Amino acid sequence: MNVNPPIAMLAELTHRCPLSCPYCSNPVELTRREAELDTAQWADLFRQAADLGVLQLHLSGGEPVTRRDLVDLVIAAREAGLYTNLITSGIGLTEKRLRELDAAGLDHIQLSLQGTDADMADRIGGYRGGFARKMDVARWIGEIGFPLTLNAVLHRQNLHQLPRAIEMAVGMGARRIEVATVQFHGWALMNRDALMPTREQAREADAIVAEARARLKGVLVIDYVRADYHNDYPKRCMGGWGSTGINVAPDGLVLPCHAAQTIPGLVFDRVQDRPLREIWYEGSAFNAYRGTAWMPEPCASCERKTIDFGGCRCQAMALVGNASATDPTCIKSPHHAALQARADAFAAGTTEFTARAAAG
Ligand code: SF4
Ligand code: FES
């Protein structure tokens, strides 16, 4: 099989985070601070990534701002020639630190939004005063002139705030908003009944996004991750397994996607043990679901198999206990009807959730 180089790397610098969002995509078993890669190890990895062909580096977490060496990491990434994007809740950023990051060459900031007012945002994020601080950070980002994407994670409890989130993105001068209906991995899977949107909400969100896209053409780009339990076809997860992206966990484990560790039997390499190039091209985990040869029916003979690559392997694992199965959010999956019924049941569930734990 002809394998192209990856385009993007998501570096989970740490699992530490001041917030405790119930939909966090970090694994339920969080990595402790002592196990995190150090500055030199990350810098070496960034050079290897650039040599391999990676163009964009997403600095993520947890909350990447909790890394004291964040400015040095940005400098290292820029020296390697990577485009750098900081994915942050904003908590822990000061104007001074933002200016240092600007001087270090940070290219772009993606700011998460837990809600459009303090009541919602601080309850979902589990951090009192977080919304007010985030608004300060958004203002400094605008003043410094960083290109900004607002990342609104939406679920049953805050989907009614979608129109306001779009207005806020325009008001902040963001170039893009990512309207991300929560995906059920990690902590979100545990909190599915508190977060699952209703069918009506999912339909309404489709209409709001369509209207806003037309109205704001040329002003704001709207990326939209739909509520896939309510869809007919699955998302193309990671652009296709092992095709465009690499995730690196805080301890140096190299993963084909952020939830890959939930798939039993996969063996992952560490950057400490093997060159990144070898991991990408020859690593067994990256080759497990690459391309289309691994597919069972109905995917194997489906006309959409190179459009969505059978959907999400981790979702197939979580929902039907088999990572090789067709993603059950697909209408052709034998599990699709049962999943839709379960989605309706979850959407009628409690609003109480388990907050994400703190990483040690
Ligand atoms: Fe995609 Fe497989 Fe469904 Fe076809 S059958 S649409 S390839 S998930
Ligand atoms: Fe792992 Fe979708 S999150 S393949």
C-alpha cells in the first residue's frame, strides 16, 4: 500500500488541566506529570515530525498552558519549521505569557468554549470564574492579533447556546468556529446520558449551522462536527486511520488517534524507543486499520469506503465490542437501529455528570 506522510501531529503535552469537563477526550486513566516527556524530548520529536513531512503541530492536552516550558516548546516547533496551533481553554494564560508566545512564533490559537455565559461555562468546566478569565484571554488574543478559532463543544445541556456561540465568535474576530457536537470517547462515553443531544436538538443544530454559514460567508468559517449517533453515515475519523495524523500522548506513546488505547490488542510504540518515521510507516498499530483491506462487509463492497473509511474504529469498539466492525452510526450497520434507540434513551437521561478527574 502506498502510504503518504502525515500532515498533522497532535501533541498532548500533558493531561493536567484546571478544568474538569465531563466530555474530555483524554483517557479515563490519565498520565501523571512525572511520566510526561521533557522539553528536549518534545523538541526532538518536533524535528522528527518535520523531517517526516508533518506541517501542522497542534499543542494540546489536558491544558498545554500548564506546561511551564510552553514558550520553549513553541520556539522548538518553529525552529523545526512547523505551523503551531495552541489548543487551550485559556485558563492560566496571562497577557504577558500570550505576548511571549507571540514572540516565540506561535501561529494560531484555538480557544475552547464550555458555554456562552458564566453559569453554563463554569458549571460544565467545573471552574468558578473560568468564563470571565476566558473572556479576558479572548480580548488579549484579539489585541495581539493571533488568528483565532473558537471551539464550542456542544451537547444536550448547552446546544441551545449555539446561536450565541456563533455571535461570540464573530464578536471576538475569530476567523473560524468549530461547532463540535460532543464525540463519545473517554470521559464523554462515561457521561453519555448527561450529554447526548436529543434528535430535535441535532436537527435544529443542522439548520442553525446552515443558516449561519450562508449569512456569514466571507466573515466566519464554520466547521461542524454533527451528532453522529443521529446521523445516517459515520464521520471519517482522523481522515482515515494512519492516513494524515499522529497523536502523541504525554508519556511519548504514539497513537493513530486519541482513543486508540481503548482498542485491545494494539501495540503502540514510544518515541523514546523507536524513530517516528519507523513508527508511522511500520508500526503495527498504524497499520492495523490503514486503507481498506481490513474492512469487513458491508464496508468492503460499499461505494463510500474511501469517503469515510468505515467510520471510527474506537467507536465500533466502544459500541459493539469489535474495532473491525462497521461503525454502528452507519445506516448499513446491523447495529444502527439499536444504537439510535439507545441514543434516544440516553437523551432522556439524567443531567448529572461525572467531572473529569485531575491528573496527578
Ligand atoms: Fe462507510 Fe462502511 Fe457505512 Fe459504507 S458501510 S457508509 S464504508 S461505514
Ligand atoms: Fe479512534 Fe476514531 S477515535 S478511530
